[in-house]
Amino acid sequence: MSYFHWKKLTYISDLSPLIRWWLYGTITPVSRWIRFLIAVLLGGVLGLLYGWVVNPVKYVDTTPSSLRADYQADYVLMVAESYNQNRDLPLAARRLALLGESSPTEHVRQALIFGAQNGYADSDLELLSQLASDLQTWNPITGTGGS
Amino acid sequence: MRENRGPWYLLTGFVLGAFLGLLYAWVVSPVEYVDTSPAAMRADFRDQYRALIASAYVANRDIARAQARLNLLSDRDVARTLAEQAQHTLADGGSPEVAQALALLALDLGQGPTPVVVAGSPTAVSTLAVPTAAVEAASPTAGVTQLPTETPQIPTNPVTAAAETSEPSPSLGAALQTPQATRTSLPTGAPLPTRTPTATSGAPIALEEKSFVCDPNLAEPMIQVVAENAAGDQISGIEVVVNWEGGENHFFTGIKSELGPGYADFTMTPGEVYSLRLAEGGEPVSELTAAECESGDGSRYWGSWLLLFAQGAE
């Protein structure tokens, strides 16, 4: 038997008096509370084990607003690329609105910061800047502004 | 002092612990979805993401970038998914521009060796070659924006990630089979240009040939449409409108890119009378109905209409 298994068995055998006490030991009001708390802890540990290891959370049906920062920045870049071709500012704003409650301008600003920090090509940064600039002058009520 | 109440209190503690754990997990500190990937998005958001990728592709024509972005959605068959979404967009009354962008991207992604019409005997059927995906892989180039990858690291090195991506070729089902005799306008045995042909401006596209095709390999009665430009090359993105009593459907050539860049089809319901026209204008082709063919052994099967539209045809 390997050293590892031997150590493991030793460890379990060390615990066995504690388990015996927990299950069959003399019960006093104090010891009962201790055993009760151990049961609570055990339930919690098993719950976490189930939730984190056996059946961990799978992310499905999420929204664009929960995307990782680099995905969000690329999403904004796609909107900017599309806007550069169709010049449809309301459509760009609607697409940006999927990214969450912040204003479209703020989403583009965040993407610009991310792009500048992560080596986006100048041409892409230019597209983002153009979209940000046009959004700033755009009035969603009247539909005026932009280029 | 010794009490003999049994082990039930241990079970009570266990249940209480689990309850407290759930209370914490669901009420006090519920799960917040952050840093998710596009593949985890709800289906309708994935559709919008795909449409945006296509719109961006129409603007920049960067197939490697579009491919890298589509890979984030983990679609099993990218070209087919795009094509189906294009059809659904039209069927649901969505934006024709978006549908066209999706169709174009589907076509360009599915385009491998250009489909070739293989010549056969006068009685034999011709078969379009099965293409493989030929996604251009961009070489790492300084100054090119790195697209997000599925790894948890935030990209810092300005090289394209698209070079590492490739997509298996779309699985292709039936090959288009049409009697050779009816396809005289199609070049035989000669490869078409690898670049997607487009309609040249000027001359309108009009019906050149209408023929009824008996092909036992086609399980359903269909209207098959092929569009060609003046040079005889198949052209994609031509919007076709089919009308019948109480219904209308729009589709584009090139949606089934595996069958040819200028090919589209529509499945008829037996008993229904259809008329078909190109959205850009021209005379409608009317009185299209499903009809049966008879094979040599007397068995019956559905035939199909083959309509060849060509630029400059009268």
C-alpha cells in the first residue's frame, strides 16, 4: 500500500472516535448542541459539494449585458462597423441598448477604453470614436444629429 | 445526565443546514451572471448577435473576423444556421437587409470549391459538386484587433485570433439533380470563378427557361430557381417572391450554398397553385403546381419546376 493510502487510512481512523462520539456518545445538553451544529455544517458542506462539484451552475439564457468585457467591446465594435456602413443611428442605439441600462454613449466609451488598452487596430478605434461622436450629437426624441 | 431522544435532531440539523444554504444562495446572495460568453445567451439574443455579425461582415467583408465571431456562438453548422435564420427573418417579416446580410455570410462561409455542373449523358442527371468550407484564415498581423476568444484571459496581444479558427464544412444532403438537356445555359465541366459573381448593373434579370423536371431523387414537389448573370455565372442574393392563395414567401438565391451560389428552392404543397417572381421586378411565372412523374416501372413520384432566370434574357 502506498504511503498516500496509508496516510489516508490513518487520517480516517483518527476521525473514527469523533464519528463514534457524534453518533453514539453520551448525550448531554451541551454535546447535543455541538452535534446539532456539526450536522448543520455537514449539511452545508454537502450542499456546497453538490452545487459546486456534482451539479455546478450552467450559464444559459443569459443576456448580452452579462457578457464578459472583451465580448461586450467586440459587440460594440460590430455595431460601429455596421453603423459605418448603414449610418442608421437609431438602429445602432437599439443594438447598444441590449448591453444594459447605461446609455449607448457610455457603452461605446467603455469599448473605446477597452480597445485602447488592449491593442485594437487604429481603424477599429476610429470606428468606435465616430459612433461615440455621432451618438453624442444625436437626439433620440427628434431623431436629429449624427452624421 | 443522559437523554435518549434518538438521532432525529441530527437529521433536523442537516435539513436546517441545507435550508440555510439555499436561503443564502437564492435570497441573500443570488447568482449574478457576469462574464458569460455569447454561446450562453438566450436563443433570441444569439440570433441578434448573429445578425449583428452578418451586418458587420457586410460592412467590412472580413470573413476571418466574422468566422471568429461566429465561433463564439458554438453553432454546430455555422453556414446552415445563418441560412436558416435568414429564411426565418424573412418569414417573420424581419428586415430584408438583415436577411440578405445573413444569406451573404452563409454563402461566403459555405463557399469552397465552386460548384460545378457535371456533364452527363443526355438522359443522365447532373450533380453539383459538394463544396467544403474554405474559410480564409488571416495570418497574425500587428495592428489587427484581436477578437475575444473563449479562454478566460483578456486579450492583450494585438494579433488576430481568427487565424486559429476553422469550421468544418457544412454537411450536405441531397445534390441538386436536373436533367442535363434542360440546362443548356449552364457551362458544363468548366469551373466557375471562385469569387461570388454578382449581377451586373444595367440589364434586368428575367425568366429564360421554364421546365418541368422529373427527378426521382427529389422527395417533394419543388420550385427550383437558378439565377445567372449575363456571363452565365450563378448569382447569389437575388430575392424571389412566391405567392399562392392566402400566402406569400420570400427567399434568396444562394441560401443553399452547397447547391450553387445562384440556387434556391421552394417546396410546393400539392393542390396549391403558385406564382413566382423576382422581387426586383419582371413578369411573374404563374400556374406552377405540383405534378407527378411516372418512372419506367410505373411508380409515381413528384416532379419539380426548374426556372432559370438570366440577366439580359427577354
